[in-house]
Amino acid sequence: MNAPLVANTVLSPESLAKIDKAVAKYPPEEKQSAVMAALTIAQDEKGWLSNETMDFVAQYLQMPPVAVYEVATFYTMYDLKPVGRHKLTVCTNLPCALQGATAAAEYLKQKLGIGFGETTPDGRFTLKEGECMGACGDAPVFIRNNKQMLCGMGHDKIDRLLEELK
């Protein structure tokens, strides 16, 4: 039996209401199907997913914590450690690579002074390598903070983006 949840100790009432809305889309016995939505909501609030947050989500959805960890570690959009204010995920799959993504990623690494999986010392940027984002025709493609797709990211566009995000 799960220990009783202590409301508001991990997630805000607003986030819990969003999770409840996601859970309501599934039959009551399948509430764990809302795990991806719940993790996204939790990450949006907290900035990343700590073990405490994932344990809370597991308890809230009445599922084993390991099942939540499996989802959070499988998908690259979930962050298991703090990230910079601007997380840039670069698609490096073959179609994007053939259209300049590798060169764009190298240019971005050089401009930021970090590699994939790293955060700038000022905490402003985190750079991640991502899988196919479904926009091969618009390559090179970046995703900013899991919410905004950036297409055709050549050197000029990268320079403009970094200037805008300073």
C-alpha cells in the first residue's frame, strides 16, 4: 500500500490539477498511462526531475517508482539533473546530419564552449543531442526547452538565437 501523499510538498496544486486532467483521459485502472504527461508537468514546474519528484509522480499515479524511472531515462526530453535556462537539443540523426546538423552542432559547441550533456558555467545554456524530431526537411533542427522547434539552424541563425537568449 502506498503511503499517503502529502499535498503540496513536491508539486504545486496547479501542477496536480494538470496531472489530474491528464489522468482523466484514461480509464481509472489505467491512470499510469498519464506518466509522460505527469513527468512533463513536473519538469515544467521544477526545471528537472529529481528522484524525489519521480517518486512522488509514481506514488501519485499508483505505480512502481522503477516504472517512472524507466520512462524518464528512456526519453531525451526528460532531464535527470539541473539544466540551463535554455536547453538546446540538436537532432543529429542521419537526415539532419546530411543537411548540416553535424556542422551546426559543432559550431554551437564552439560558440558555447561546452559539449553535449553540459551546461555553460553561467547556467544559461545546456546542450543535448536528440533523436529524430520529425522535421527532416527543415534540418538542421533544434528544440528549445522541449517546447519550441527551431529549423534551418545554420551559423547565422545560431548567432541570432544566442544573441536573443542572452
